[in-house]
Amino acid sequence: MEKLLRYKKLYESLILFILRSAISKWFDSKNASEMLGFSEKSLNCWRRCGYLKSGKHWRMIQSNFENIILYNVDQCSIEMHQWWDRDAISGP
């Protein structure tokens, strides 16, 4: 059983490494929020409200029966700059 758990952890680490290498613009909520300068709560709110679009700004992957949200920091940054370029009253 212990050997199985070690292989499972190794597999998870390998998958995360491959994902980070292959999709280097995609980051988890914590890292994306730090890079963009907004809280994870704000990113989550904008995602749920539909301001950030699935596939373009964020995607969900499943890891160990847990859903992980990844954000495309470049696309999120572009979208956020467009929000602030508009009239503040009209909103995003």
C-alpha cells in the first residue's frame, strides 16, 4: 500500500510538471492572483459572473478527484485592461 501511495504521488507530480511545462501561461488561482495583483476571491467572482470566459481566461482540470481552476494570466490581463479602458460607470 505504501508503495502504491508513493507511485500515486510521483504520478501527480509528473502530471503537474507536464501541465506547467506545456501550458506555461496557465497558473492556479494562488499564483495567478499574485501575478495579476488581485485576490483569489476576486478572480473567482469574475469567473462565476462570466467576466472571465471558460477556455479563454480559465479552465478546469481534475486532479485526484479535485477540480483545479487554472487561469491564463496573459488573457486575463488583456481582458482586465479592456475593462479599465472603458467607462467606469458601464463596468466590465
